Amino acid sequence: MRAEIIAVGTELLLGQIVNTNAQYIAQGCAGIGLNVYYQTVVGDNRERLRQTFELAASRADFVIVTGGLGPTQDDLTKDALAELLGLSISIHQPSMDKIVSLFRARGTEMVESNARQANLIEGCEPLSNDNGLAVGVALKHEGTHYVLLPGPPKEMKPMFDRYAIPWISSVMGEEAAPLHSKMLKFAGIGESNLEHRLIDLIEGQQDPTIAPYAKEGEVSIRLTTRAVTAEEAQRKLAATEREVRSRVGDHIYADSDVPIERVIVLQLAEAGKTLALAESCTGGLVSEMITEVAGSSAAYKGGIVCYTNEIKRNLLGVPAELLEGTGAPGAVSAETAVLLAEQVMERIGSDYAISVTGVAGPAESEGKPVGLVYIGLAERGRGAEAEKLQLSGNRESIRLKAAKHALYRLWQRLKK
Amino acid sequence: MRAEIIAVGTELLLGQIVNTNAQYIAQGCAGIGLNVYYQTVVGDNRERLRQTFELAASRADFVIVTGGLGPTQDDLTKDALAELLGLSISIHQPSMDKIVSLFRARGTEMVESNARQANLIEGCEPLSNDNGLAVGVALKHEGTHYVLLPGPPKEMKPMFDRYAIPWISSVMGEEAAPLHSKMLKFAGIGESNLEHRLIDLIEGQQDPTIAPYAKEGEVSIRLTTRAVTAEEAQRKLAATEREVRSRVGDHIYADSDVPIERVIVLQLAEAGKTLALAESCTGGLVSEMITEVAGSSAAYKGGIVCYTNEIKRNLLGVPAELLEGTGAPGAVSAETAVLLAEQVMERIGSDYAISVTGVAGPAESEGKPVGLVYIGLAERGRGAEAEKLQLSGNRESIRLKAAKHALYRLWQRLKK
């Protein structure tokens, strides 16, 4: 079966944003064996929207639209499609109730235009919006299937994955021979090193395919195969996974797309242990990552952002002579990293502690180069140790790599 | 005049890559006042290419195509267009010479298919490829103007900027008046409330245009006008900006695309004042945002992530009877927010302090609903106060909105 993807928004036509939604939807379609023949971007204009829908409907079994479901007068997607198909628009009461109760909880007046987000097209199925107000649409009409999704990615993606894909798959029936993939997540190893150690597998790949990805501070590999049943897929993926694990298994911290901080929170919670943090150059980033994990309060007690030497002295008891003066190791040193980890563990009363101190840039500090970072790791009853890193990239990238590496060190300790 | 952008490539339809080329070309068109009405992605298929070109030519003055100029049998852009227009294809000798000499320099045999990259369409002007082998095409035919560019961004971008844009501008003549825009950044006001207060301006907009954007926790407005000179643009933008400021100026923290944390760091540094943070539900996010700003150590001393009640008691001296027990206000309360801000200001020795305590979810806490957040703000010599918020969204979104709102409160205080 054939699909077309239509993204609605003048900001796309002006080049103000890049069309990542089309890529996301295209990947999802590929994942269930649905062929995408065209992608189109069209502005917030009723007549051009109508023409675009009409053309797509003449060519495709599925017309998947993203954008234009919001509250403003610019948001015309539902109106334009309803007009084209000669269908009426009406309010979806559960969505309307959600909007009303949200505004009530906020204690602010609901602006009338917000009601537009609860609109549905006659005869459609509503698609729930778990991260926003605009309800989505799944509609079969004269042999063509329409899916209307919101534009903001954080609303579009869950609606597409949770509600649109199952609806599309049920329409496709047996034609939906899905792609199955498995993600292996790595820590403490760079992309080029990882590729080097798997190069023969990557170059000789057929089925499953092996695709390495690098995001800032993290590397992952996706193994992908196409199969009708999950069992068949699992069998095909398992052999390749075994081979990868035999070479670089020490660095695999998860076999699904989870961040390392989530794994660490689980490790700590299962062991009944707690963590504290002392962050200098990362400025709260490690703490922010850990607390982004729901339920992290079971494992994480808290931390101190010791951004100045004054705070390192006053709140964490690092002696002035260690931090400043001729010949002193300085704030960016193994000695300070060790002391910060030990002290924050003591003061917060945790079982483990990590410290991060370094030069994030843009300028050098204490005569030390940008990218020099020390990670301290303390464990109750085992003392503390520090590791020296020389990281590359801009300020943001150095901070992120330092944070991820600190988490990698803790993960390594905890898995023992 | 009207333009359409067509990107050719099956890898786009499969979602393997994101269509950054369309964005780049769209920005370039906006920059010279050329209106883009549609963007299309189509695969490497001769018939569908031909149909796509035909449709675009029927609607646009400029059809700008990227991709499909390479050496393989999949690269069909020139052939499909020549076939549609009934024109012949022939070798462009300088491009051919370049290909031949490149292979000679490499010492490898030239594969015959590489010659395809030197192909030109009858009657066109060649567009030089400074970073690759495939020559581009600029062609006027029966009132429509075609521009064919390579797909790889490092080849496409210089060809577009250096050769295609000048050619398009010369065709447009005086119509090529560039767009000028100005960004106004807002804090402490939601998108729908902002729109509500500007609705007549937005609905009646002509020149300049007024476009509101919302990203997590932040709203902005872009004013855009078309003008030949910067002075003319400024004059046109200023009148609209004045009107916007007269209504919602209290919430405008910047007139360029900078985050509020950068403005705050500047405000503090200029006043020679310092900041400390006590974060509970945001877990270090505010601290991370502030320290992402290069030079923030001049204004930010540090903070305490008091993720558990134990830390609120032990490191920040919040009395146990305030936090726990029947009838106690609890950790998520105005009382605790005030005390956290006061205490962290004292202990860190700063001039200002912010505290954030709330329920980020997913589950309620202390019997209080997800999204309930208190922001504390302390100023040396002026004591502390707290504000109550009821935020919506998931855990990530609540944390982000709480952090941005805390920064908004501080900005508001500092600008006085």
C-alpha cells in the first residue's frame, strides 16, 4: 500500500524549522512496510491545503498529515479536509472536557479559540494527544485513509507511535510485515573506536543490518531485520547480537533505547543504595539527568553545584591551599575531584558519590586547557578515586561528554 | 514570484535522512523575497519525477530541484526534466574535462557512468560545482525557471549560494527584495494568552507579518517585513514592535533569539550581584541552564539540589516539622520555598537566590497534584517570597516550565 506525508506550516516553507516530522513519520511507515511515495510541505492556506489533500488522496491509500491542529486561525487542517470530503466538523466532548479542566486547574480563562483543538471530522476515530490538547484524526473515506497529527514533535510522536501506527497496521492487515530492530547502547567508548572493532560486521552486513549512531556523548547500534513474527525476528537478531557482545560487550549498558542514567537509578534502587553529586564544570547537568528519571528520589539524595572555589571551600571543605596559590593542584585536579566526591558523600550521607571538575571553556582556566576534566568516584568503605579526561568539542559538548562519562564510571562500578 | 522546492531521493522517503536541503533552500529563497509555496520529496523514479516537475511548473515561476545529479542509474533528475520539456541532453565539456582529470590525478580508471555528471540540458546555463563533479543546471523554458542542484549538502549549498541565487535574483530583478525579521522573546506568559492579547494585530497582519512561536516553556514572536534597505525594514518593523510592546512589553526579555538565562547572567554581572539556587523538583535544571552560559561564573556561585527532605533539613536547615507530619505544609509549599531560598542565599553568600519545589510527576506527592510548583525568590535585605504555579504536561515539560518561570521571576526582579 502507498502513503504520502504532508507537513503543514508556513515556518517550514520559510525554512525557519527543518522538517523532522516527515522523517519521523517516514521511518515509522518503513517500520511497518508501508511505502511512502511523496512528502509535501504546504503552508497554512485553506485552498492550497485542499488541493494538496486532493492530489494525495488520488495517489495514495494513506494520507498522513502533521501540523495545523492548533488553536489559532492559521490552523486549518481539519477544516480543509472536512471541506474537501464534504463532511461536517463537531466537538469531541472528552477532548473538550480535558481542555476546560486544564484551564480550570491553571486558574486562567479559557480563550475560545482553544475549543478548536477538540474538533473532529464526522465519522472519524479520535487519536488521543497524551502531551497536548489537539485531538488527532483517523478517518477512512472512499477508500482513502487519512491520519491527522499535531505539528509539535512532542505531541506528534507519541500520537503517531501509540495510536496512528496501530490503526494503520490494522488497516494494512497482513501487508504490514514489520521491521524489527534492537538497540544496543554503549558507554565509555567512542564512535570511531566502536566502528573499528566491528568494521567487518558493518561492511559485510546483509540481514540483520547494523547501523551505528552517535549522539553527543553516547553511541548506539541498531540491529534491524524484517520478519512477520517476533520469534523469527528474534532468532535473526540474536546471532548478530552475540557476535557484537563477544567483542564490545563490556561497554553495552542496555539493549533498548534508554539513557544510562535510567539504568543507574535502577541499579541503585535495586541495591538499596544512594547517590550524591558534587558538580563544578557540569553545573548541575548530571543531577538534572538523574532527576529526569521518574522515581529517582529512591536512589538520589541530592547534590551540590560548587561552581566557585568559595563554594568548594565553604560547603565541601576543600582546603584553600589545595585550590589556590603557586604549586597548588587547583580546582581542576585529581586531588580536588577526590575530595569533592568524598566530602559530598559524607555531607549528604550517601553510599556513592560522583564529582566532576574541569574546564568547559570557551577559555582556559588555571592555565589548564579547555576539555580537561576530572571525574571523582567515591564509595562508602572504599574511599575515592579520580579519572582524568581530555575531551573535545565546544562548551556544551564537553559538559555533556563529561556528564555521560561520569555516569559510565558509576555504572561500571555498580555492575560489579 | 513563486517557487517550489523538490528534493529527490528514496533515502528521504524512507526517513533515513532528514531534509535539511529543503530548509536551506527555503531560507535562501526567503532571503531574496522569493515565496516558496510547496516543498516536495519524490523518489528516484522517472515517471513520478516527471509528474512532479510538471505539477510544479504549472504552479510556480521557479522550480528548484536538489538531488539525482549523481553518476548512478538512480540519478534521473536531468533525464526526467529533459524528457518532460522535450529537450536533448549533451555533455558539458569543461565539466567532463574536470571529471577526467580528477580520475587521472587519483590514478584510478574512470567508470563510464561518471560521465553522466557532466550532462547538461539543451539551452541551459551550467552551474559550477565547486565541491564535487555533478554540474548544475539553470534553465528558462516557456516562462518557468528550473534550477537543478546536487543532493549532497556540501555540494548543494555553495552551488546554490554562489551561482543559483545570483541567477534567480537577476531573473527576479526588482522583485528581489529581501526579508528582514526581528525576534521578540517572552517570559512568564503562555502562547494562547499572548495571542489573545495580540489577536487583532495577528489577524489583521499584512506588513510586517507577526508570527508567534512556542517552544517548551518559552514563547516568541517574529516580525517580518520585506524591504530593499535595512533602514526601510527597521522603520517598518519599529511601528509594529511599539504596538506589541505597549500591550505585552512587560514580558519581553530580549529582542533577539537568546535564552532568558543569558540575559540574567548579563544582568547580574552588570550589577555586580551573585545568585545561588536551591532546586528540588527541577533537580539541577536551572543550575544547568545558567552554567551553560559562558562566563556565568561571574554571576552564579553555586547551588544545592535538595532532592530529598533529608537534604532540605540537613543542608538547608528546613525544620522537620515544616516538612512532615499531620498539618505540616510539606516540602511542596510556599513556606518551604521561602525558607529554601533564604537559606541557600545565606549559606552560599549570594545577593539573590531562587528555589524550586514541586511535584514533577508522574505520581502525586504529599497528596498534592502533579504540576503544583512553588518558586521562591530571595534578595539580600529584602527577604523572600514565593509564587504558586499549576503547570501542565509530562514530567520533562513541568520541570522545564518551572525552571523557565523561576528565571522569569528573577529577570523581573532584576530589571527593576
